[in-house]
Amino acid sequence: MIKNSLNFALMSIGIIAISSCGSSKKDQPADTTITKTETTVTVPAKTENAPESVDYLVSPDTAILGKNKEALVKVTEAKSVVLQDADGKATGAELTVKLLVTNKSTLDAKKYFSVSASDARLELDNKTSIPGRKDTGSTEPEAEASTEAVWIFQLPAGTNPSKLNFFLDGTRVSVGLAKK
């Protein structure tokens, strides 16, 4: 019996030793060290596939419209993008004109007006005139307030804008456009 008890004790110690060796790796916390490396990659701007754009100088950059001079239109930016077909042939250009329109009437007088791209005319260097796109909308500023507008004109191939004509209440004012 002592021999059986001794064998039983040795086997128990062996099983405990084996199980403790196997569980020692399981009970240890995992290595949670994370190494973070940052790499800054500078990608150069690709200009070879970018559409050609042209900035325009507007002179004078403001126009006062209306019989009572109630509208002040300031051209803040004029820029065109050359349009091309799949073969790289120029098909025209799209001129974008950004405006700031101010209603100079007083709150007491409250004169309302609308300045629309479809009412304006862009004179080209070949002496033809084109209206702005109708979907670019119009601007109707409140009295003693200003609103922004963006007008788009579709230029035929081989033409450049030379003058932008604004019309309001029987008045016509022109601003010149020249490439920068």
C-alpha cells in the first residue's frame, strides 16, 4: 500500500509539474508593445494631366448698375479651364466668374433687383457675345446687403473673353477681361 501511495504521490507531483509548466506560458501576459513608425511621403503635384487654366485680370473690377445706382457688382475672380476631347484637341473653355453683388438701397426704400447670368453678355475677341449659363442662377440681395454669385460661360474653341457686360433696369456697364 505504501508502494501504491508512493506511486500515486509521484504521479500526482509529475502531473502537477507538467500542468504548471504548460500553464506558465498561458498565465503570462502577452507582449503588448506596439512600435509605431511614421513615414511622411510627399507626392509631387502632377501638372501634366491637369487641365490648363487661365486667370483673368478684370478692369475695372466693379460696376454700378440701375437707374438709381442701387446695384454694385464686384468681380472677385475670373478663371477659365480649357476643355479637351479624348485626343487632346481643344473643344472650348469654361469661364467661371465669381461676383459679389451689393444692394445699395436703404432699408426704408427697399428696392429689389435680380442680377442674372443669362442677362449678362460676355463679349469675345471675335466680336461675338454669349450669355451665361441659365442654370448658374441669379442673385437677389436684400436692401443694404451683399450676396455672392458664380456664373459660368461656355467659350467656343479658339476664343478668349474681352469684356463682360452687365444689364439692369435699362443700364449697361462693361468690365474688361485680360489674361494675367
